[in-house]
Amino acid sequence: MATQIKDERVAQTSLATKLLQRPELGALIGAAVIYMLFWSFDTTGNFAAVGGTAGWTDIAAPIGIIAVFVALLMIGGEFDLSTGVMVGTSGLLAGILTTEYNLNVWLAIAIVFAFALGVGFINGFVVVKTGLPSFIVTLATFFVLRGANLAVTKELTGTVRVANVEDSAGFEGAFNIFASRLEVGTSNFQISILWWIVATIFATWLLTRTQFGNWIFASGGDKVAARNAGVPVTRTKITLFMMSSLAAAFVGIMFVLRLQGMQAGQGVGMEFFYIIAAAVGGTLLMGGAGSAIGASIGAAIMGIADIGIPYALWDQDWRWTFIGVILLAAVLTNTFIGNRAKGAKR
């Protein structure tokens, strides 16, 4: 009697294999380990309390809002090194429009969002039309914006910062939506945590439940094959650049309203945090695979570490070293889990 051979295409996948195939699994394990580490070394007793949670989510939320869209861009096979400086540019632009030109805050916000979309479009258009690496194109945008931030701000205000945004028309309403606090017991959470959750849910839905999400994976996996299959690779990549730029502008608006002003150097250097959060969360640097939820977990890890180090009374100078170790460990863990998933038995 002939032996039946099962068709692997219809074979059921075990629960263990499904878990191993999740790109954010390594980040989730890492987050749990790091949280327990700082909880055990906490010298204040506040790390695991509501106040400690409010502290690390306050740091993680702005990173997470941008990181989930940077992750989508990376899954699509591209990088954006201008997101950090775009945070400062957006805040400065909103501040200048309201304080120097007396515009209503809401009108200023609309102009800032339009400006961010324009910058994102230019980044994406140059990348897809010239074939230049997105690393180079967005690095050029980074320097252009950084120089403009300093030069324009000094020219219009005589200083390197914008201040007194709270005196502008419409400030209170905008503040309540973008920068207010939520009381939980005796602690206050920044409303940014809600925007972080919304951004993560939206990006996850977009990536896993829409045709555009399929286009993102296809564009990052093999753009030639994707084009041959009818995927609008050019439109997809440009849209992703616009989304990452818009997310950075959103956070810039949050900061300028919360701080009631903005420094010219605000956000510079943070672009690496967004990329690291995405990479820690399981997004491949070469594109084609990743997770918005994973990027969000990566942002949470950064917030936990930022608060945990001083709570443990460790030297803050080791913070960057710790982040580097987290990045390397996460990438190695994700690679290991990915290899196990590929070789796992069904």
C-alpha cells in the first residue's frame, strides 16, 4: 500500500511554531527580562508602582508613536534619518507661526502637518526616482533641516529657541488634545500614551489587515517581483516616507505644546532610537519582515531602561552602552528565533 505524503501547504502549523514566527516574540521576552532586572535592582520601591509606570511610558510613548511608522518604512525596505530633526522642525515651525506671525494654533498645526507631508514626499520621490539609498537622501534632509532650524530661529527670534506659545489663540484646546495629563490615582500619565496605543493599533491594522500592508511587505521583500505582480512600489514607498514624517511632526506638536516652546536642537539624534526600537521589535534591517507591535515593545524597552537605570542608582553614563547591548542582544535573539521557526517541525 502506497504511503500517503502530506502536502505541506495544507499541513497545520503547531502553536509553538506560530509563536516562533511572530517577529515581536524576541522583543517581548527581552522586555520582560529587562523589566524584572530593573524591578529587582530598584532602590526606591517606585519602579513597579503607578508612578514608575507613568515615568517610563512618558519616555516610551513619543518614541513609540514614531517608531511604529519607521518600522513600516523599514519593512518596505527603506530608512528615514530625518525623523528626529523633523520633531524639532515641526515644533519650531508651529511656535514661529503662532508667536511671530500670530496664527491660531490649529492653523499652525495644519500648516506643520502639510509641511511634514511635503518633506516626506520629497524624500520618497527622490529615493524611488533616482535609486539613491534612502540612508543618503534622508541624511541630506537631516542636515538641511538642522541648519534651517538654527538659522531661521535665530533670524526671527534672536535666540535659538521659540517661547511663549501658551499665549497664542487656540492653545488651550490643542494642549488638551496633544499634551494634557491623565490622572490615575496620585500619578499623572501624559496623554501621549493614548496616542501611542492608537498609533500602534492603526499601524498594526494597516500592516496586517489591508492591501496596502501586503504592498509594504512585497516592496521590502523584492521590489522587482512586486512590480511584476502589479504592486505600486513607487506609490507605496513614497506614502511610507510621508507617514513617518507626519508621525515625527505629530510628536513635534506634542512637545511644543507641552513645553510651551522648542529648542532649535530638539529631536536631533532621536532618529536612531526609532530605528533601534523597530529593530529590537523584530523588523529586519534589509526589509520585508517586521511588526508594528514589536516596534512599540522596543520603545517600551527604551522607556523602561531610561527610568530603571536611575532607580537602580546606576551611573547614567552607561545608558548608551546599555542600549547598544539591548540592540545587539535583540537582533541576535530575533535571528535565533527566526531560524528556529524556519526549521521547526509542523
